[in-house]
Amino acid sequence: ATYTTGASGSPKLLFRQLFEKESSTYTYLLADVGHPDKPALLVDPVDKTVERDLTLVKELGLKLIYAMNTHVHADHVTGTGLIKGMVPGVQSVISKASNARADLFVEHGDKIHFGNLFLEVRATPGHTLGCVTYVTGDGPEQPQPRMAFTGDALLIHGCGRTDFQGGSSDQLYNSVHSQIFTLPKDTLLYPAHDYKGFTVTTVEEELSHNPRLTKDKGTFKNIMENLKLPYPKMIDVAVPANMVCGFQDAIEKPSKALAS
Amino acid sequence: ATYTTGASGSPKLLFRQLFEKESSTYTYLLADVGHPDKPALLVDPVDKTVERDLTLVKELGLKLIYAMNTHVHADHVTGTGLIKGMVPGVQSVISKASNARADLFVEHGDKIHFGNLFLEVRATPGHTLGCVTYVTGDGPEQPQPRMAFTGDALLIHGCGRTDFQGGSSDQLYNSVHSQIFTLPKDTLLYPAHDYKGFTVTTVEEELSHNPRLTKDKGTFKNIMENLKLPYPKMIDVAVPANMVCGFQDAIEKPSKALAS
Ligand SMILES: [Fe+2]
Ligand SMILES: [Fe+2]
């Protein structure tokens, strides 16, 4: 499927990276400010920072149309439910493979249009079964260098764990190598998290310096199987909430209006 | 004074924003990767994240030449001392008006060259007497839009306090209005801190939405005089350390080598 908002004017990307400290999550705001409607989308919004994000959207005069997730997060509750309750008309977006609820389901190869800009959907399973990477469009009027929102598939000099939610180190290795490392070398990679204060990396940098994914597949799988990570403290709250993203919260808190 | 590194090749900015969680400080890495030497500089490095920053510099194949401060920080210890000890040849930079120690002192109107790129120095006193804003160059081969590293003079929808270190709300108002708000509207403003997870703003956005600096000067001064902020917990450690930035630490820890 391809979702379009109508097109006129010359595309111009407004881009903001936003950080939620407690879960070290990055949320991304993208908008086509060359389009008269200034259509915008949020990638991986967090429930705790929805008010901040929507205030920014409003101040910048944007029209939020999509609240998207790269995957069903286990470490924080998505903001899509609250957003849908606060901004009527916004549609939640997640991959069909995630088996979560949402307004729109995307699959590998789909394009998500906002004004004259678009994101391309690439299936990058391995951290979870339904992980996707959203990549800015390829074309003369699309942003240069390209930008990829990798979720937890690829982190800066790291990657997401593969030991639950349908994770597979074999699949993650294939996903990153075939879908992310094949992008142009100068592609800016924006992850869902960073724990050391980094904000961005590039394909070129990860091809040289990712301590896990530069290894051969056998070594990578061995690394991933021996991480001995603790059970994530938020998972029993976050996963059920995120599986119904945009629905449970919308029903429970239907009329919370955004302070102006 | 103008500091030059020699020039050849076509300038191309590499830019990284880096976050130190404890003091919510942003450090900025800029380099001319179009120049064969890839000369680089760090703005407002923090002692606690020097190892991270220098590892990144090394991985990206950059040659660090300057470790600069926007002002004498009261909330964290600058990384310039450690950097000078770990990377021979790096010069620390601060404003002459700060009265701090450093290798190079800058004044309003100076240009700091790295390869074929440069930063312009604008005096923006008010948070401290010696605050400067570093602005990317104006010219056909300089980055577009322009970028300004405002320190604590202008924060995202805020500004630094003016109640010590030679602070003056009157001066801060004049500095921001004459030196920052006069930059092109699309200039990207990168502050020394953010406490809410914002990473960047623009002149246009602050002209419309800064809750303090959009007011008239009398109202602004009144706001600043009634903030009733607590005494900063780090000031008695940070200010003396930062006044001798790049010297005290360099003498005490001369031979700590960067892990490779
Ligand atoms: Fe995740
Ligand atoms: Fe400060």
C-alpha cells in the first residue's frame, strides 16, 4: 500500500530529533514545510513526552498526520495512543508483521507520503519479528544525504537484543547487511535509542566500527547469544500496551485536549 | 586575530551533536572532511565524556586542532584539560573577556578556521561576562543553513541565568537581540544545554516562541530577576577548574594516552 496526502509546492524537510531521558529513546519529527499543509509525522513517540512533542508540532505550524512505530517497543509505552486522543485525524502506523493494532499497516516496499516527501519501508526483522526501518525517499527532490530510522535493528555501534519478541540473531544480521548497510555510505542512521549521548551515525561509520555487525555471521550470533542481559524491566507493561498502540489509550482518555 | 590551518580541497562539514546526561550538556564536533587533514574542533567538551569524544574523533579519522568553550561553565568541568593531555597539539580556545586561561583567546569578530571552514566569534555577554557565540561562516562554500553555537546565552525556548559570573539581564537581552536574532531566520541554533530532550531550534522559532526573549526588555529583566534559582551545585568546583581550562589538568595528568 502507498499512503498519500496530496502534493503541491516544492518539498522541504523539517527535521527534529527529540530525546526521552528515562528510556533513552529518540523520537523523530519530520515534516514537508514546502507543502502548504506542512504535513508531519512522528517516529517512535514516547507516552511521557507526548505533550512536549505536540506543543512543538503546534508551534511549528505543522499538521500531524502519522504517528509511527518502528516496532513493538519493550522499554517504553508508545505515545501513539495519547496522540490519537489529543489530535483527531492522526493515524497510527506499524508493520503488519508486528501483529499489533494500528490504523495503517505497512510492509516492505511501501511508501509513506507526507506532502511531497516520503519514507520507504524496509523490513528489518531480528530484534523483533515486525521491525521495520523507515528510509527517506530516493529521488531528485528528496533529502540528501538520505536518512534511515533504524529502530533497534541498528544502534550506534550496537544493535538491539535478539532474545525475545520473535528475535533472531541470524535474521538481524541478514536484515542489517541487506537493508541498511546497502544504503549509500553517507546515509545518516538515526536509531530508536542511544545510551552514551551519541545522536547519529552513518552507514560508512557502522561498516567500519560497529563492534558486532562488522564480524562474520557466526561470530555475531555467538556475541548475541552470550550477552546475558537482564529481563527488561518495562516489558510486561510496555509490550501489551504497544500491541494495541493507539487504541487502548484512545479509548481510555478520549478527550484530553492539548494545552494551547 | 584569525587562526588558520592552511587550505585546500572543497570544504565539507562533518557535524556531530553529543550529549552528557548528568549536566545535560551538548558538545559539538565539527570538521572539514573535504580537507585532506580533516581538521576538527570540539565546542564545550565535558571532562566525563572526553574518552567518548576522542574515540569518535579517532574513528572518523579527524585531526583535532581546537577544544573550545563558549564560556566559563559553572555546571560541569570542561574537557579541554584532559584533551590537551591526551592529544598533543590541540589548542584550547576561550574568549579574552572570560579572563580564563587558554592557548588562544578570541574576541568579537575573530574567525576560527578549520580547513576551509570557519567559525565567526560573536560576543554575547549577559549569562557571563565572557560568553561568546560561535557561528558558522557566511560565504558560498560555508554550510547552509548557518549554525550558531550559543552556549548559555540562548537556550531552546529559554536562556542562561544572569545572577552571577558577571551576569546581566540587560546585557543578555541586548546580546541575543543584536547578535543571534539578527542571523538568517533559518539559522540552526545549538545551545550548550537542554533539559527537555530538544536538540536544536532556529532563529525563526525563538523569535516567535522564546517565552523570555520575545518580551520587551523591562519584562525580560523582571523575569530574570525573579527566577529564584538555587545556587548551582557544581559552581565551586567547576568555575575554578574552568578558569584554568586546559592547563591545570594538563599538568596533573600529562601522559594519559587514548586507548586505541
Ligand atoms: Fe525495541
Ligand atoms: Fe553556563
